[in-house]
Amino acid sequence: MRALVVERLEPEYGGCVLKEVATPTPGPGEVRVRVRAAAVNFPDLLMTRGEYQHKPPLPFTPGLELAGDVDAIGAGVEGWRVGDAVVGGAKTGGFAEFSVMGAQQLKPKPARLSYAEAAGAGAAYLTAYVALVRRAQARPGEWVLVHGAAGGVGLACVDLAKRLGCRVIAASASDAKLAIIQDEYSPDAVVNVTGGFREAVKAITGGRGADIIYDPVGGDIFDESTRCIAFDGRLLVVGFTSGRIPSISVNMPLIKGFSVMGVRAGEYGRQFPERGMENRNAIWNLAEKGEIRPRVHVELPLSEWRAAFDLLADRSVVGKAVIRPDI
């Protein structure tokens, strides 16, 4: 089969190669999936240069999440049949024609979603769900400021926050991206963060500030967010796509009465397995009912993996870039 293989950890994907490798065989408790679509996530890019917290041994095939069809079943597996349409993922393995994973890592693909949409839903919406529901305990009517709103995890937060009855401010540095978000997801307000956003957020919220701020960007965005958060607000630390991990003087949350909360959806599920299962079920139930709408920006064949990676690295996407090994 064809697979993208990371043979060396180098910048600019220098250690990555698309090559023919042996098709894996599922072991006991495992399922082999014929991959129809695999979403590109920032951790995938970071792992190609050894900059993510999970560092798989070389060589490895990146790809956190995928959708496809069950192709073969290992011993002891129950509940799946060859041909079942599934979604799932592990920490690696998605950017290949076939991928093997534990049977428990799979869910039925929601019928309402295409393979590409399903591949891009899990990680992003799970992050948004853990952030809004578990960590921030968002309430209807609260103002939620979503930074990086055009990215996969940001757009999922915009979508989910609206479903939860919150009032949403979508923030981005691109008017063109904000126009797409406004048209397709109807946030209550949009803000271009170029040149600052503090005063705009305060004006939108009647001077109070945002009750919840969802920040996958970090850097200067985090710094200014502390200036426009409401008293008793929750500032959710989701990631650092800006490249700078910010710091904060603790007198700020003391004086302004807000909380800084870390969000690691996967780790949350590992620490609280029962809640983790509830979180995943909640996301896929929403998808099955058509109550969330993952957005696919582009679908590219496996041979164009570099273009898909570059689109994400350059922040050119609104939603998800998806690799299709079947085209």
C-alpha cells in the first residue's frame, strides 16, 4: 500500500516520503480500515519534526483521525463487519491507504456526513466540547470569543457554542475568512484581530467583556484576551499556533476575577475514562442528528500531501484540509 512515512525528524517535512510499504495485518482486538479520508491537524505537522508531546518511534505514518470502511478484522473483535463505514483515529497511521487500530477506537460514521466531513469532525469537536461543556461549563446567553475561528478547532467551537445557546464572537485576522464564517455559521459578531480587538469585544458585549475566551493561538492574542475578559470569565488555553507560549502575572486573574483553564481533550478522557466516553458519544450523536456541521476546505489526494500540510501551516483553510488516499 502507499503511505506517507516520516523517516527522519526534520523541518519543512524534509524527513517525509510517500512510499510503498507492507499492508498491515490486524492483530487480536484490531481492525484494518480502508482509509477514504484523513484530516490534517497541527499535531500531525509538529510530529514530522519532533515538536509534539507524543513522539512516536521512527519510522511512522502520521495522521490522527480518519474515516473509511472496515477491510479486515482481527481475532476477538465483535460488533464490526467488513464494509462498515467508520470514523476513528489513533495518534498515527491515517495518511495511508490502510490503517490498523484498536476496535474500540472506532465509531460508526454518521450517515449525514461524507467521509471527508467525518474525518475532520472528531478531534476538533471533541476539543470544543471539552472546552465549553466540561471546563468552562458554558451557559446559554454567555458571550464566547473564539480566536482562530477559521481553523478546524476554532470553527468547531463557533458551531458548538451556537448549538449550546451562547452568543458567539468569531475572531480572525482575515476579513475573507470572517465573511465565510458569517455566511455559513451565523455568529453573533465577527472581529478582525489585526491591530487589536480589546475595544471591539468590549463594545460588542456592552462593556462587560467576553465570559468565555477560546484561544488556540496564544502569543499576543492571549495577552490581549486578558484585557477583554469579563469578571468571573474563563480563558481557555487550547494551543499555541502563533508559536509563542505566553505567560501571565497572577495579579491579573486575581484583580479581574477570571480563571485560566487548560484544555487537552484527549488527556481529559484518559484521566476520566467514563466522561471521556460520554464526550465522544455526545459529539457523534450531535453529528448523527445533523446538529453540527464540520466544514471541509479542500480534499486532496495522498500524492499531494505536502500541499495539504502547507495549507494548514499557512493558515489558508477555513475548516479542514483533508487527504483522500482513495483518489
